[in-house]
Amino acid sequence: MSYNCAYESQKREKLEPSFEDNFGFEPPESIKEIKVKNRGYFDFEVHYMSFTYDSNVLEKIIEHDKPLNITENNNVKFRIIIEELEKDASSPSWFDLPNKNVDRIYYKNDFLDHTFSEYYLWTNKETEMTYLYVHFFD
């Protein structure tokens, strides 16, 4: 028997609990838009999220999720992360990968109680949206 599921919604009121589960606090009114897609298959899960950028909210998330590493746009690690994200053929259409409008990516690896886990967080300056990608497997 195989386990395969995916859930996606773009209704903010239904996604507030997902935001709180990820970041430890309810999204303030400044977060006008939230999008989430979660999918899993056997022993791996991927969580995609985007939400309206707010500098205070981003600071609060960084504080909640620390320790986080940072890579800047002109860094080799930045390009490696993009290449990893590009390998995911199942990301939702609204999930914009980091590009020239992204100055930095916050990241960490092996932070969950799983064999492997990775976390990437970035903001697109042009669209004023922040993105979260979390992937783990056993």
C-alpha cells in the first residue's frame, strides 16, 4: 500500500493555522495573502508556503526559527540551493524560486528529528512575497 497525499489551499482563513504551526504565532493582519501546499509520499514530506512580505514578521520568523544560516545572492551556496529547488518538479505554480529579486536565502539542514531535513526562506523584493520550503524524509 502506498501513501501519497497532497493538500493545497489559498484561502487565508484556512491557512492561518498552518502559518502558526510553522512559525509559532498567528499571522498579523499585514499578511494579506497566504498560500500553502503540502505533499507527502511514503517517508518524505514537502511543505511550500508563500505569504505577503512584512519586515517585522520576517524578523519574528527568523528569531523563532534560529539558528539560520544566510547566503547572499552572489554566493555559490545561493546557486546550489536554487539548483536543489529546481529539482522539485511538483512545486505549485505560485511558488517562485529565488531569482535576481532575492537578496538572501535563510536556510538550515538536519533540524528535524528525521534522517534528512532542509529549510529555505526568502523574500522576492519585486512581488513582495516571502517563501518557505521545508523538505524532510526518513
